[in-house]
Amino acid sequence: MKIICVGRNYTKHIDELQNEKPTEPVLFCKPDSAVLPKNHPFYIPEFSDEIHYEVEILVKINRLGKHIDTSFANRYYNEIGLGIDFTARDLQDKLKDKGLPWEKAKAFDNSAVISKFVPVEQYKNINNIHFSLYKNDILVQEATTSQMLWKIDELIAYISTFMTLKIGDIIFTGTPAGVGKVNINDKLTGKLENKTMFEVNVK
Ligand code: ZN
């Protein structure tokens, strides 16, 4: 199983990090060792003083595919979820400055929170799903999938031109504005529409 993440997929988040708006999706991967086991707390790693939360819509691939056409992409998933792409922002900023790959800042152990998954049929329009993240019960991030620069089906088509998508692969589709630092004893709660999808305690 692999995790493919999309960077810079929401305009307001691009602006808050003062990044350039990309002309094609930005992709990176997390290994399977990055998955935070269910119901485990997230321990802030020693190598960073600035771990950020990034809430993201997840798509679980249920069919093998490569060179998938956008118009057929909806046949390659039937469940979505919600996750956090934990990011060591201090490290990432240094790596970005040097033009180096982001793995150390993005692919570390437990950096991928993955919720339970729900059937897409539950939603009228996959491109208009509201999601949000609360830190200590205060809303910090919210958006709808309509605000994505590249929609889910376009992302699947794009990713599959480079990487074969396999059953069980998970796509992190990018984070909206409002990212920020986590501190010890924070509680992060992710919601898809009004449904709580995960709760993570930071230690
Ligand atoms: Zn992200």
C-alpha cells in the first residue's frame, strides 16, 4: 500500500504559505510506515519544533489502474475518508530553500492520520463535500471539495500517468487554509460534513 499526497491544491493555503500557484499538481508520497495506528496518540518527534496539522480528504483506490482517463476515474474508488498530513514545517522550509525532496518533513513515522472510510454514495456530489478540523474544539480549518484546484477524478487521472494505482492505495488530496502548529495535549477532531471521522491526541 502506498500513500500519494497532493500539495498546493487549495488557493488560500498556497497563499498562506506564500507558495507559487502550480500549473500541475504537486505530488509526494508517504510510506506505509507513516500510518498512525488507530486510536494511538500522535507523539511530537524530537527532530522538529514545528509540526503542523493539515486536514485532507482521502480517497481509497479499489481497482488496479494506470493511465486512467478523468471520465473513468470514478470507477477506481468507492470510499472516501479524512486524514491529517502531519508536516515538520521547519524541516520542510529548509528542504524547500535548498530545492531538496520533502520526505524527511512529510514521510516520517505516524505522520499520516487515516480515518475510517465511508461510501461515496452517501454524498450527492463528490465535488461539494464539506470537511473541517477542530483543535481543542475550536474550528481551525474548513473547506469544501469544490474549492480544490484539481478535483478528485482529475487527481486520479494525473497521478496514474506516473504511478500505477493499486487496490488499497490512499490519496491525500491536499489541505485548505488554516494549517498551524500542534502542541502537547492538543486534541484534533476531523469532521466530514457533520460526522466525526477521527480524534487524535497530541503527546
Ligand atoms: Zn498535505
